[in-house]
Amino acid sequence: MATPHPFDPISGAEINIATKLIKDATKGTEKPHFIQMDRLDPPKKDMIKYLAAERANVTPPHISRIVYVYYYIGLIFHKALVNVTYGHIVTDKVLPKGVVGPLMADDVEVVEKLATTHPIVAAEIEKLKLPAFVKVVCDPWIYGKDDPNEDRFLVQCYMYLASAYHPESNHYSLPLKFSPVFNCLTKEFVRMDYLPAGIDGTVTATEAWTEFPFVEYHPDLNGESLRPLKPLIVQQPEGPSFTTEGNNIKWQSWEFRVIPLAREGFAIYDIYFKGRSILYRLSLSEMTVPYGDPRHPSHRKQAFDLGDCGFGVNANSLALGCDCLGIIKYLDFNKCDSTGAPTFSPNTVCLHEQDAGLLYKHVNYRTNVPVVARKREFVVQTIATVANYEYALNVIFNQAGEIKIHVLATGILSTWPIEKDITVPWGTNVGPLVMAANHQHMLSFRIDPAVDGHENSIAYDDVVTMESDPVHNPFNVGFVNERTYVEKAGYIEQSPFTNRSYKIVNENVINPISHQPVAYKIAMPAKQMLLADPKSYNAKRAHFATQQLWVTKYRDHELFAAGEFTNQSETDTGLAVWANGKDDVRNTDQVVWATMGFTHVPRTEDFPVMPVEAHDIAIVPSGFFDRNPALDVPQSNNSFNKSQYYKDPNSLVTASSDSCCKM
Amino acid sequence: MATPHPFDPISGAEINIATKLIKDATKGTEKPHFIQMDRLDPPKKDMIKYLAAERANVTPPHISRIVYVYYYIGLIFHKALVNVTYGHIVTDKVLPKGVVGPLMADDVEVVEKLATTHPIVAAEIEKLKLPAFVKVVCDPWIYGKDDPNEDRFLVQCYMYLASAYHPESNHYSLPLKFSPVFNCLTKEFVRMDYLPAGIDGTVTATEAWTEFPFVEYHPDLNGESLRPLKPLIVQQPEGPSFTTEGNNIKWQSWEFRVIPLAREGFAIYDIYFKGRSILYRLSLSEMTVPYGDPRHPSHRKQAFDLGDCGFGVNANSLALGCDCLGIIKYLDFNKCDSTGAPTFSPNTVCLHEQDAGLLYKHVNYRTNVPVVARKREFVVQTIATVANYEYALNVIFNQAGEIKIHVLATGILSTWPIEKDITVPWGTNVGPLVMAANHQHMLSFRIDPAVDGHENSIAYDDVVTMESDPVHNPFNVGFVNERTYVEKAGYIEQSPFTNRSYKIVNENVINPISHQPVAYKIAMPAKQMLLADPKSYNAKRAHFATQQLWVTKYRDHELFAAGEFTNQSETDTGLAVWANGKDDVRNTDQVVWATMGFTHVPRTEDFPVMPVEAHDIAIVPSGFFDRNPALDVPQSNNSFNKSQYYKDPNSLVTASSDSCCKM
């Protein structure tokens, strides 16, 4: 086996080594119950040397592969670091009481079955007096913190009805009004919660259930006759324009490494364009989804989709011709199961090119000569299913040195029971007897910059109207750009009405044309941030989601915006701690955290499956190059693109456009 | 010749009729000098009856075709309305002194030549002592208002240097420091202006010019060696999924008419989805581009790209395989020249389908069964070249009942001379001796709604945190949606931090699922509006650009946000007048005007040709349908999409992803 690159994803063999070492070390105790493991990022100082050597084509220094392992021995939560290169445990720490690990799929499966078969729940189900064509389904859910004294690892089970006759019947369309809570580790029944379905918090005893107006999304069941649609095929007869070597990708003057990861889905490392360094690492760092229904037990609905479960471990195995078009390169991923055995997850990340319209165009009106290049993009995509919701995370590179973070939200709304003819101000009725509560999706992207090197500064630019002045602004039309540098770790306030934009600046490199320091811009629209009251657990646990842009000093292993352990957490132990107002962040190595937030007031159109809602962050050169870096892209023409004229089937004469374009 | 549909574009024959009638009526005077003509929108009351009859398959009422004609007799500006169905002039009005028509290409061409040959300018050029390989080029420019007593039709000529040896040399890279002003009608030389090129408004006498560091964009000249790029071909072997009948389009449950127009580029009429009315008319109504360099004569740089020249008359003839991929239907357009003769402009609007990624996806994690549909879009596109800049206007329909207005800005920055080693706070040096000033692009889109009929209301929704309350919000997590209806003609303030969204509501139709009135949402990011001081002409002339969303009562012929005549206008005679705070706009026929604004602080990367900058407005159903209206879209699969696996040319073994996906 070849030596892996320090950034490479964890292999099945490495999982086996880590598991064996933990098992050996814990002999004589209860069997270790594995929760998650993955390779740790190498120390940045070492990696900078390693990457420099690699680029200089000299032998890079040795860097050991370290794997982190989350596991339980009984009720005791451990985190071990294991050197899988030399085969020894580096550290093994018992985590403090109250710190809870992420949900592990094997446990979810057990609880899910238990939630319909446990005698107490079975008795409750019995009261529904369901006909044979109806079954009960359970979605185990993250148990949001609401009690400082609660330190058990709990799961809240949301219960639904579905057709018993088709495995794809949409249970989210008929939520039930009771919800058992289980201990995720001991599998003990803890308590039965009841869900209010009226206008207030009043709950009712379970009674016979008589109406079953399922709203189905599966084509077998949804009763729709299909629209005619003709194929649109993307062909790349000469192959794609990218090459891969392991996880290293080269495409259109870009070079970077795409690494599938258990928690983040993937991270992209060591991003270069035209031989110049742009970013050291780019990743989704956390996402929290708090709900706005104020009633018990809905107040506990605040998932942290990365920290509480993991984007990589929940990633779809992507399928050819479904999730993207053209020639697709897939990357695979290895995770562990609860026994520590490796599980191979194929195709969790896909890589492909797409056409994205015009890159630039100009027509000289004197000669009618156009200069026109089409925009080709390179897409890195993963899609995670987190119970009801789907999130597609795309990082998209283009030929002009631009990076776009593009997030698609789709899937099924998390629903709540509602009685007939009732509406509530914190949600929308999306079907008969079913309500979907207002909620927010707050994603934190971690941008570790390396704009022409690792000594960068973060600034924000505002565009402001010049003051009226008979000499300097006699016509009252002037406006100028004003820059402010961030000196200390903290956040930048949103300011859309001054056109505020965030910049990653290298003050040590001056652009010879603009005479300004080189920079990349982070462009994102102004958005509503976290709505939960600062007094709430929702706000305390997700402090990162209260501001759009944060700057912290770089430190190894500060990767996750809400902290390392988010499940049932009491406070944000990430940005709430690191953005301390003290650390110097100017002209040094720092990290930018961008909060992509969207408030979702459900629409009827979002049910039973939601049309994609997309949000973007753009990371684009802004005075980094001395000119448009895409002037070397070949011109667009039809011998290359092979488009065709539409022939009007209704037309008796040849389309007029045909003749004039043959000129 | 078949009777045209009342919405149909003007024909060459109709131009001939109008011209003949005007010429006949003005016999004995100076020859009419034609500026612009196009067919007028039919009265809406009549059209509603017409469209209802059409849908009911009964004979619709007769509606005459009316053409508006702007023309000059000598210095006198006329507007005539001509009935080209019956062949008579309806009205012919002389416009008040000071009202100036749009720029006509024939005049621009004359002035452009004059600006290098007129003896006074030639003498100034002489002083440059240019070598033979350098030529002088002129861009005639709109003359922004700055003097209430000036009522001549003027043109400001910006002068540049370019290589004499190639017709595509980029003259924008070397702007000169003198600028003649001409009378556009009489072609008289009016005055020589001088451009300041230092840090303030100081101007200098013309001297010998010795440095010629051209920054070129044309592939023949830019000195770049081309990147390898492999073809990406869109094939539609069974043809597209749309059908056309004249200008009427049917695609994926949509039906509408796309009409190329002289001023607006195109408008889309009578938009239906799944048999329900959505909009009566959708168009770009105006765009103003004010510049932020406060110095004379830059303060006059405020183009109104529709009213001052016309998006349709400046539209590119789009070329197969350059501007879009796949099977393309083109629409043609007729405009008049200054003699009133029709000029055929082929392919000014293109129509085609494109794939746009996922439409929706859900994977049942219990069975691993995905439900996934890809998003197909239908694009209506026009691209206008307004001297240096290009704008692509796309209106994009998708299968989920959503409409997206998508604007691409590209082309070349309008530039200004700057001396060596000087920088200024109101612009960016984008090449040697060349500066590009800060500016704004403020576009107004006119949305004439017909959501389930013509009696609509406009509302805005805010999402707000619930007050802390031991009974109603005991956990401090609640948030609710609050709606406010607009009662009177006016504007809605932007409010991104309450997630404000604009709604077109039909209060007379209740959604049976949500129990709320049906609605469409207008979604657009919060943006900086017009920066010019309210005292300035820039602000007075473009009042529409001071707010993001306006509502006015519907009246025929109120189509253009800044008023009908914008060239050298003194004030906004559009929204500044119509949004009067008096007209009732609730539950009646009203119009929404959405300002898409972007402040452009030029980057070095934007020169010599600018990578596309895109901005969007989404118009999406929001409680209009009772469920996702795209459940009838066929599922995505590879027998339809024919994607392929990437074969790693470097890999010695078969890619692991290959084997696992054959399962």
C-alpha cells in the first residue's frame, strides 16, 4: 500500500488499526461502542513545510497519520487519538460528564425499532385503533438541551403514520401526537411526551385515529400523471477537462485536494489558481436548524447536523445520471460502525464539469465582432440526508479564479400534528392535519485563507456617498470605497446599505496595476441571523449563528463553529470562545467563518417534497490578478459547442433565423 | 398576411405604414428624422376581454394595432400614435422644449466620425503627435443633465487611443483627456471639455502622448496562450420540450408570449402555469448607470440604458453555440432607421432549455430509495451592447412554477485617464494610465401581476422573534411571520434582518390547505440603493432607484420607471409621480416595480473585459398551489440522462466507484 498523502481520507485499513488498538487497550472492560472516527488534520506548520517540499519536488518531511476515535465504554464517553502510522494510542481521554457524542446510525436503528415495539409505546399505539393498511413509523431525533441537570444521552422519537402497503409512503404527512424519549446508550424508555396540536400548548390523551389523508411524494403513490419531457444529454466526447491523481484535482489552472470526511462531508485543501495560493482549507463547519414553534417539546428541535450526526456519515451514495450530468468522477469514503469495523461508502462526493452560461462577452458595435467565452465550472458535490431533509453542498470553481459555495436545501419538512381548521402563527399547514413550523438553517463555512501566503488580513469595504462640497463634490454625485481592517478576533456586522463586502487581503503583496494590496472578496447577501432569544438554549448553543462573518486566530483543531461536541451541548464552545476580542488577527494566520443563514417559513409548495432552495457565498479575486485571469479561455463557437436551430413543427416556412445566421 | 396577435412585435410592413403616414402628413416641412418606433401595448381592459375570448375559443374582439413614432422635424421633437391597422394618424404631438428623444444609432455614427475629423478636434489630436500605429477612437455618450437652461440635444464624446493595426484593439484601455461636445441634431461642435487625470479636478492642456501600453481583450492581441478545454455538448436528440406558435410558447405546463421590443428588449405577456394566471406582463422597465467620480465632466455620466437608447435596438444578433447551448429558437425584431425604413434584426431573443441541477431529492434512509427529479429551465434571453457594457437579460422559468429574472453584466468598463502613480478614492486603476470609476447599475423590473386574476394585493412579510412569555413562549425559541398589506401607491422599505419578503396576494382566493390567500413571492437580496445625494440631478432623474420595491395603481402606458423621456431629463417622471401615496392599491389592479441594484467598485480582474457579474430576482409560488406543483416531473435516471463514469487516465486499477455502482 502506498503511503497516503497527509490530507488523504481515512482508509479501511487505518480504521482497522485504530479499532484494534482501542480494543486491545480496553480489554477487560465492557466492549467499546464506537461512535465516530476519522483522520485528524495534520498540524498546519508541518503541512506548510510538507506542501512547500512537494511543490519544490524534494522529499517532504514525514507526517504521521493520526485518527480521532469517539467511543463509549458503558456510559463513559472517550476520545482517543491514535497514531495509525506507527500503531499506538497518543491520548485517550474521558470526556466530562454531560458531554455527549454524536448519534450513531446503529443506535438510531435500534431506537427506531424500539419506539414502536416497546410495551409502553405499543400500548399508546393500541389506543389509535389503526386499520391494517396503516403503520406507525418513528424518526429518532436529536434531543435539544433544555435542562442543565440532564446528562443522559437521550433521543426524542417523533411518531408518524404511513401506508403499510408501500415502503415509500410519506410518514411525514401524518405526525402523531405522542413522542417517546429513549436513552440512546442503555435503550431504556425515559418518558412519553405529548405534542400539542391545537392553537396553544394543550395536549390531549391518545384516542382512536380515523382520518388518513396521506400526502405522498413517491411517483408510485402521488397520483400524478407525468409531464412529457424530452432528454437533455451532456456529452463530453473527448473526456473531461480535469485530471485526478488520488484526491488531487487539476482543472483549468486550478489545483486542490478534495477529501471526504465523516463530519464535514468533505474539505478542500491547498487551493491554488494559476500557480498562486488562495486557500489552505475550505469546509462546511457546522449547521444548526432551530425551530420556531414555542411549545413543548418542539423547543428541543435544534439539530446540529454536523456535530450531532455528521454530514459525511449521512452522505448519499450518488448515482450516475441522477445527481449530475456529463462525465462524473466519484470519491469514496470509509466510516466505522459501532463495532469499529470499517464500512465502505462509495460515491459520497462527485466531481464534474458543467456549463454555466457566459463567462464574458463584448461586441464591438463598430465592427459587430464579438469576443465571447462560455463559463465552464468544476463542481465538488456531496448530498447528505439528515432524516427528513436533504442538503447538497457544492463547491464550484470557475475559469476566472472564482469559488462559489452553493448549498441546496431539499427533502421533506419536519412536520407537526395539527387539528382540523386550526392555523398557528409559527408555522404553515402543508397538508390535512399536518403543520410545518418556521425554522432556520444556519450554516457556518470555515474559510482558512492563504492568499499569496499565510500572512493575511481581513478587512471590510463600505461604499459611501461623498459629502457635499463645492470643490471636491460640486455636483453631489461622488461616492468612494472605504476600507476597515479587523485587528482583533471577533465579528463584522452586516451592512448591506453601505454595500459592505468582506476581503481577505495580503498586505505584503501589492498589485502592480491597482497599487493596492492583493485580495480575495467574500460576497454574500445580508441575511437574518438567529432568531431565538439570547436567553434561550438555542442561542447559547449556536452563538456562531448570531453574526454573518467571524474572524479568529488560526489554531490547529479549531474546526467546528459551535465546538467539537454539540449534541445536548449547553453552550457554543467554538466561536463563542475563539472570537475573543483579544487575539491579534491582522497580517497573520487567521480563519474566516461565514454564516449562511436562511429563515424558512414553509410554503404549501414545499410539501410533500421541497423544490430546491439555493444559497450562495462567492469567494472571488478582487485586485488579486493584474487583469481578467480568464483571457486565456478559448472563444466560444459552434464547431466546439454544436448547438442546433429549433425547427418549428408548426411552421410551414423555414424559420427566418435559419437563413440569417448562415451568413 | 395573417392578422397579428395584439401582443405581436411590430412588423416591417407596419413600420412602412407608419413611416408613410408620417411622411405624408409632414409633406412640405423638413424631412422627418425618425428616432424610434414600436407597437404600443393594447389597452389592458380590451386585452383582458381578448384573452378571455381566446381561452374560451370564441372570436376575440377586434383590437387595432397602434404604433408610437418618435421623430424630429428639424429641432422639433414629435410623438405620433399611428393606427397601422386602419392606416391613420391617431395623434401627433410636439413635445415640450427640453424634452429630448433617445439617441439614434444613425446619429451616433455621424457624430462618432465627426469627433475625429472636425477641425477643432483634429487640431487637438494633432497636439498628441501620435505615431502611425496609433489611432484615435470616439465613443459618443449620453449627455447627463447638469444645466436647467440647456435644452439642446447634446452628445459628449469620450476619446481614446487604440492600435491602428487591428480593428479590435481595445480603445477603452487608453482614454484621452479631452472630450468634445456636439449637438446631436445639427451636428454642430458645441465645446471642448477636458478630463482631469490627477488626484483632483485640475485639467491640463493637450500635449504629446508617448506611452501606449494597450491592454487588449481580443484573442488576436491579448498575448495569452490558450488553456486546453474539452468540448461539453448539450444534445437534445428528440428535440426540445417546448413548442412555439409565433411568439406564443408552451413549455412544461407554462404558457406565455415573448415579444421583442425596441425599448425593453422584450416583454413577456399573459403568463400561465398549470392553467392558472400568474402575471399579465413582465419586463425590464429602465436601467440607470450613475458614476461616482465627482469631477467635471464625469458628473454627466448617468446613462438610462432603456430610455436614452433602447435595449431592443441595441440587442445583439445572437449566434448559435455562442450565447447558449442545445436547441435554440430565435426571435427576430424590426426597428426603424432614421429615414423610417424598417431594419430587420435577426435573433435578438433566444429561447432554449437548460439543465439546472436538482429540482428535488429525498432518500428514505430506511430503504435507501431516492426520489429525485432534475430541474429543467426555460430561458428567454436578450443581450444588449450599450457602447462599452454588455447586459444579458434572462427570464428563466422552471418546472416548479418559479420565474427567475437573471441579469448578467459583462463587457468593458467605462474608463477615465489617470496619470502615472496616481490613485483616486472613487475608482480603481485597471491598467497603466487608465482608471475605472465606481458606479452603480440600477435596473427597474416592472411586474404586472395577475395572480389568479387581476384583483391582487401587495404585502410584505416579516419574521420576528416572539416576546418572552412564561405561557406562550416559555423556552424563548418562538418566531412568527407577520404580514402587512400595502394600501396606497408607494414603496416598501428593505428589511433584511426581519427576513422581509414581498408578496403578490389574491385575497379573494383561499388556499384550501394553508387556509391563507394564495400568493406569489418576490424574493430579492437587500441591496444598496442609489448613492447620489438627493440634491443631485442623478438622484432627481432616477428617483425609482432610491427604493427596492414600489407599488403603483395600474394605468395603461405607465411602463417606464423613470418616465417616458429620460435623455437629458431633469426629473423622474415615472415612479416619482405614480407612487403618489394616494392611489388605492389593495385588492385591485396594481403594478410592482422591483429595483435590482448593484454598486460596482471595479476590480483589476474586470479589465480589459469583465467576467460576468450576475444578479437575480425570484418570483415563486408561496401558498399558491396546494402542494409541490412539480410532483409530475419524471424521475431522473441514467437511461434518460446518459452520464458516464470518469476513467482515470493515471489509474492502474479500475476506479472503485465503477464496481459499486453497477450493483
